[in-house]
Amino acid sequence: MATVTGVAVTVDVVVLTIRDDQLQVLLVERGIEPFRGTLALPGGFIREHEDAEPAARRELAEETALDGGGLYLEQLRTFAAPERDPRGRVVTIAYLAIAPDLPVPVGGSDARAARWQPVASVLAGTVALAFDHREIVVHAVDRARSKLEYTTLATAFCPEVFTMSELRRVYEVVWGVSIDARNFHRKVTTADDFLEPTGERRVLSTGRPAALYRRGAARTLFPPMLRGAFPPAPSGTTT
């Protein structure tokens, strides 16, 4: 296992998406020490003359074969606990990425494999992660849940055009709540520039054709969509 002299800087990326009607996170199986064979977030050391965000996108592509160019990406926070990495003093800059319909990842570089993992198992601690990566995932999920209240981030989980029920399901899955369809429709359609109707409809297997929308110009929600305004999810709902 290599050691680190001085202070080194890495990037780690928490990629969230909705698959199989669950909030899932992208994990890799480490192919090198430390924590060889253990699941971890995709990431690695920042190269000389490389900025943090390009490094995050590069590591994501190298370790999972996913193109980070089209992902919603924002800096989450810096994790700098002295003992977080057994190789020495390593500070990591964590990023949160969100996208819909992401393909099955392929392990590469120093990752032996890559896979989607339900967030619920990570938060519950039933899936062990290397380093302090569980803590990083906890912060990322908290950020996503909070930003759904006061920004239009929910649309980042949706394809370019989507139905109202698909958008509502994003809130239900990420928050772990049950949301009344009429109440949700009223809140969404009264929020300034949240959605833009396309004028088109999608034929469904049952019921009437559903109106299609795309993301509007707004980046903040007014009025906000507060979690406390919705009832708790029924017992057994996946969070």
C-alpha cells in the first residue's frame, strides 16, 4: 500500500439516480489497497495542474465508463478528518451528481467492478463502504432531499420530457413520502417557472393520455415544496 507524504487531495463523486423505483448510488469495487475488494465511491487523486471538477468527471469516466459531461454536478463539501485515509493525510472534495436513465456502469482503472446500489442499504449500514464514504453518501442524500424543497433539482432525475406523475414519483422516492396527486399538481403548477408544458401528451396503458412537461427557467422554487406539507410514507415504502 502506497503512503502519502504531506497533504494529498482527492475527489469523490456521489452519483444518485432512480432505478427500479428506488434511489440508488453508484459504487465501485476497489481493485487496490487500501480496502481492496471493498465498495467505495468513484474517485481518486487530483493530478498536477488539474482542477477539482474536471478531476471528478475524469475519475467517474475512468472508473465506471460513465460520461460525466452530461451530469448535473455540484460540489458537496470537503472531508478532511486526519485519520480518514490509512495512507496518510488525504483531503477529499466530494461532489454530488444526478442524472436519469443512467446505464449499467463498467469498472475500469483501479476499480475492479462498478454497480448501482440502493441508497437505503448504505444509509442503514448493511453495505460497508471504504474510507468515510458512507458519511459522504449521508451528506449527499441530505443535500438532495433538502434541495428538492427549494430548487428545481427534482427535474434532474427526469428525462428531458416527463409526466406530472413521473416528477411526483421523484419526490416520493427521494423523500420517502406518499404524496397526493392533486395536491402535488397544485403546488407544482403554482410555482413560478418550475415547469414548461410541451403541448404534447403520452398515451398510457390505462387512463387518459398524460400531459408532458420539461424543466422551466426557474432554478429556485417559489413557493417552496416543503416535505412537512406531505404525509409520511406508508409502512414499507422504500427511501
